[in-house]
Amino acid sequence: MINKIIMIIREFWPQFVEGLKVTVLLALIGTIIGLIIALIFSALRVVKINKNDKIHIKILKNIGLLFVKTYVTIFRGTPMIVQAVIFYYSFYQAGIKWSAFAAGLFTISLNTAAYLTEVLRGGIESVDKGQTEAARSIGLSSSKTFLYIIFPQALKNSFASIGNELIVNIKDSAVLSVISVIDVFSVADSAAGKYFLFIEAMLVAAGIYLVLTYSTAKILQLIERKLGVETKEMVSSN
Amino acid sequence: MIKINGLKKSFNNNQVLKGIDLIFNEKEVVSIIGESGSGKSTLLRCINLLENYDEGKIMFLGKDIKDYDINNLRSNVGMVFQQFNLFNNLNVIGNCTIGLIKVQKLSKKEAEIKAIEKLNLVGMGEFLYHNVNSLSGGQKQRVAIARALCLEPKVILFDEPTSALDPKNVNEVLNVIRNLAKSGITMIIVTHEMKFAREISDRIIYVDKGIIEIDDTPEAVFSNTENESIKSFLQYS
């Protein structure tokens, strides 16, 4: 078996390197874009509707809240593989010719945004109420309180979960091979199909994913230690 | 400076303040005492609108506090909390400068000069760049006082500033408040430190079940033999 694994690595290593780049880019850029979207959505999610608010403010807040809740429910309630197929082909049918990579990145970003919105909401709600009161007591407006006091703490509180989402994305980006994204899994699948060496080819893919996720976890741990945040073990979100 | 008329406040069906009438004069140090749950902290929090009251009126410098821009009001009415509530994402000097930069629109340099002056005043000038979580309770409270002082408020509200501290740290904080009292700043202090209240206050207000029972000089309050409620309260304090 080892000889067959070595043979696959020898023959397919340039494709594996390319696949590795695609996997890393999808996971990293997808997590970053997802985080940016989640920053906005989580702010909409935790907005408080006060009885003193003007009617149009109340309506806007309610629309924002409903939109985010619906978004999170849909994206967390459906598999990413299904989302990828729907996005890829519906855009194609609408005449937008986009690459499989672009469609994959779009899917992974939107999917990540849904999970991170909830992660950040938890982070925001875990900030002590006294922080808001103290900020308001020195005259900071509610938006400045959120921006300068609550949000930085929520982001720090959520760091471990955000890092976990990156690791999840490294692994779960494999499902994007369904729309012909050429990532590590897709290369291994091609190699397996060529020689009917499914176990050997997938062991190579598993090794690459393991090295990637392990090294990412170590880098995240270093950053966490530097930021002084606790590491939290979490199960896959997808 | 502050005039309160007929102040009422309920939480659900529990009426905490049952019609408070009070006046706080400029440069006066007033302590508010009373049992836990008597409405002292709620009264204080209504003054800078951290709690919205149901009925009554609070006038600050001759104007209804609800007619003020709320952020402007709060920068004039400083508050020090029982649990310090220092901003965990900012260091000591950051806690003091954020209000100056974001509310009073001072430059970072101007804000730092002012913050250092106030931190020196409370004996925390050597801890400028420390993480607030590395400080003792007394040190945290002193930074919280400096943070309130930075905005140069016309009045500072202290909500049980020593209740979360051990005896050693209590004295540290009380000394700072003592020095502030001498400087002539208007202060309203909710406290359980009877000895301190007696020593520092121009006036003591005893609140019981949401009503002002006694509003008098420290001597008169502590020698009161007629009011059973305060007699009983002081006996256990």
C-alpha cells in the first residue's frame, strides 16, 4: 500500500500543490469575508428595540432582525453542498458565467457568515452589562459604545470559535468539488479514479488535510496565547 | 444644582421609588444610606438616566434632564460603579482617555495629558499602561474615579464604591474620595460605610422602602432616637 501511496504522490504532487492552494484560499478568504459579513449581521442581530424609538427606526430594526434571523436559519439549516449547487447553477442560468472557484468562495463565505453571526452574537451577549453602562455613563453614544467597547471584547471572546470555523472550512471546502472546484479532495478523487486506488488516494488527501488543520490550530493557539484568550474545543459547525 | 420632585420608579409591579423629593446643592457632599433594596441605587441611576423613571421630574442646573442631550448630560454627571466596570479592552490610560477623545473630541495628546493628571490625583499615575485586569480592586476603583473625573463633571455619583472591596482596599478608595470632597466637587454617595458617611458628608439621606425617611446633617442622623427604622438600621451597620 505504501508503494501505491508514494506512486500517487509522485505522479500527482503538482496537482496536489495546486489543490492545496485552492483549499487554503477558499478556507482563508471565505472565513475572512464571512467574518466581515458576520460583523455587520451580528450588530443587526443584537440591536435592541426601545419603546422610545421613532416608528421608522423600530420598523428598520425589525426588518434587519428578521432578515438576519431568516438568513441564519436558512444557511445553517441546509447543507453547504446543496447551497453550492444552487448558487453555481442558478447564476449560470441567469447568464452569469463564473468560475467554480468564485462560486465556491461565494458559497463558503455566505455559509461562514451565518455561523459566525451566531458566534459573534454570543460574544457580544457575553460582554458584561456593566461595560455598556460605564460607557454610557461617560457620554458615549450607543453606537460608539458598541464600536469601541463591546465589539472589541466580543471579537476577542469569539476568537477561538472564529479560528475553529477556519479549521472547519479547510475540511468542509472539500464538498465544493461537487461544482468542480479543483481542491485537495478533487485531486485525490481524480487520482483514485485513474488507478482505482481509492483508499490510497484518500489517505494522501487525509494526510494533507491533517497537516493543514494541525498547523492552523497551532498557529491559532499561538495567537490566542498572545491575545490572552482561552482555547475552546468545538465540534464541526457544518 | 439638582432638584428632584415626585420621583417614582417601578420594576414590573414593584414600586422602588415612591415619590422622592430632594435637592442637592453645589459643592455639597451627600451620602445616601439605607437597607439593600431600599431604592438608593435606583435613585442614583435615575439622576444620569441609566434608569428611566416613571413619574416626577429631575432638574439639573435649572433644566429638566430629559431636555438635555443624553450624552451631554452624562458627561456632566459622572458615575462610579460598585463593580468598577473598567473597559476590559483598554488599558488604564485608555479607560480615561476614551471619553475625552470620543465625547469631548480632544486630541489623543491632550486627552493623555488630562488623563495622566487625573490618574496622578488618585495615585495611579504609575500604572498608565497596565492591563486593567491586573489591578487590585482598590486600584480598579481608583482608575474608575479618575475616568469619571477626566470629563470634569459638575457632579459625581458614587454607587456603593467600596462594597466590592476587601477592608485594605476600602481605605485606599475612601482616602481618594475624602481628598475629592476637600476639593469642593459635588458628590452624591450611596454607601454602607457609616463611619465614612458621617465623617465626609455635609448631609445624610436615609432611604427606606423607596421613601426619604430622613434628610439631615450627619450629627442629627446618627443621634436620631425617634425614628425606629433608622435606629434599627444603624444598630446593624
